[in-house]
Amino acid sequence: MESPEEFARQVGYDLFGYALKNGDGIPDADCRGYLKTIEAQIHRSANRARHSMNGALIAIGIYRPALRAEAIAAAHRIGKVEVNHGETSCKTPDAVSYIQKALSRKKK
């Protein structure tokens, strides 16, 4: 996640999100630190890393109830995350909307 290499950062943040989803015991204090890093670095990070950082932000908001408000506040401060998906119909999700939508599905 700290690598200067775009693909290494992408994989690091993807694995972090996967670990959160699967309850792999990452302490909330570590997640809070990653929230700060994401907020500070997302807009100046490489394309694929930005996409995965946005996904990690979403994962914190969904899978860490104690940090949900902090994740949503960070997402508001970050704003729209621009990712070039090339010649595809893929879109970068808005973190706040995605977190809220995922939580509403979990309640059902």
C-alpha cells in the first residue's frame, strides 16, 4: 500500500478491502490511519491506485461500524474520485452513496 509502484499499491488496497470484508482482524486504529492516508493521497495517486483506495474507503465504511461516520466524512471531504477506466462502461462509485446502498441491503 506504500509502494511507489501503481500496481503494487492497487493490489495492497484491494487486499486490505478484501481482508476487511472477511473480518481478518485489522485493528480499527490501523483502519483509521489508512483513512487519513487515503484522504491525503487519493487525488494525487496513480489511476489504478486511486480506484483501489476508493474501494478501501468504501470497505471501511461498510465493514467497520465504529469508523463508518469517519469514513463517510472523509468521503465527503475527498469528493468525486476520477479514474480512467479506458474504453469500458465501468464507473467509479461515489463512496458515500455506495456505503449507504450496501448498508441498506445488509439490513434486508
